[in-house]
Amino acid sequence: MERAIDRGFQRMAAQMYLTDPLAIGVVIGYLTRKATEVSNLRVIAHAKLLGLSDDVARQEIVVV
């Protein structure tokens, strides 16, 4: 459920990113996507540290 909410939020941020270039939505969309990228990198690092399989890490990554 939480991943579905995250994905929906990311889609909304991606739509904001593609709006008027002078609007605040571009900044919000960019920062949201960067935060998601950092979160995904943390998931990958923790999976490698714990020796988990790639499939487990892929399930936890949020893809837009």
C-alpha cells in the first residue's frame, strides 16, 4: 500500500515537473525525483550490505 502511494506521488510530481518552466512545480518535481533517487540508492546499498538478492531490492525500489 505504501509503495502504491509513493508511486502515485511520484507520478504527480513528474507531471508537475513537465508543466510551465517558470512555475514552482518544476522545482518541486525536481526535488521530489531527487529524493526518490536517494531513497532508491539507500535501498540498493542496504540490500548489498545485507546480502539480499537483486529481486528483493527491485521490489522495494520506486520507479516512476
